[in-house]
Amino acid sequence: MDSNQVCYTFDAALEMAITMEEEGFRNYLAAIRQLTNKGAKELMRENALDELNHKHELEKALLDGRMGGEGDLDQTIPTMHLDYLFDKKELGPHSGVRDALIYAIHLEKGAVDFYGRVSSGCAGAPMGKLFAQLLQEESRHLQALEDLYEHHFMTEN
């Protein structure tokens, strides 16, 4: 069966999302441990904290049996797709803020793609709304990182 067409129970969906957020946190933590550039470390730290907060919200939803905070899920979050412009490179001790930002953009794009696939696989099912909400939240994170990149590293014509 195609994984794009699989839908999950509420608990299984949340467990999968919690695992996804934990993996994101671990990736940011590993990056922090390698970096020496203070600005790059701070950028990774902020994103790691976002992942922890997201994971905590999902764990609370698992306890409560419902997901709160549903906004306008029909509104698409526009991104610049900067992940296509830059190769994802592993970070090292000498990586700077620009490298860290590109790395974070790729991590968030991975989450957006994951939640997008599962959201479309659950379209019309009760879990569809949950995954659409998670997709929108990750898209907002990606958009914020791309905006930060644009502000600091893309020159105006």
C-alpha cells in the first residue's frame, strides 16, 4: 500500500508526529554540539526549542484526546522553496549562520513534506484536519526561516 494513502488513528497520528518532532530536536541538538559560531548555535537553539514546544503540545493533545488551536486550515502558507536553491550540507565546527540557516530550512522542509503527504493521505478523514494543522504549523516555521535568510543573505536589486 502506498504510504501516501495511509491514514492513522488519532493516537497513532500523534505518536508519529511526536517522533517527528523529537527527531527534529535531535538534529538541531547534534548541530549545536558541532558548531562554534555563536550566531549559528543560537539559531539552532531557537529551532530546537520550537521543536520541543511543538512536541509538548502534541503530547498534551495525546493526554487530552484532542488537538486544540485549529486555525484557518484552508489558508496556504507561501514559501520561497529555498531548499531547492541550496544543497543540504552537514554542519561542522566552522559552519556559520548562513550554513545553519540553510540546514534548518532543509529540516523544516522535510517536516512540511512529511505532514503534507500524510495530510493528503488522510483527506476527508478525522485525522486529515490534525495533519493539515501540523502541516500549516511547520510551513509557518519554514516561512519564518526563509524570511530570515532573505533578510540577511539575499541582496535587493
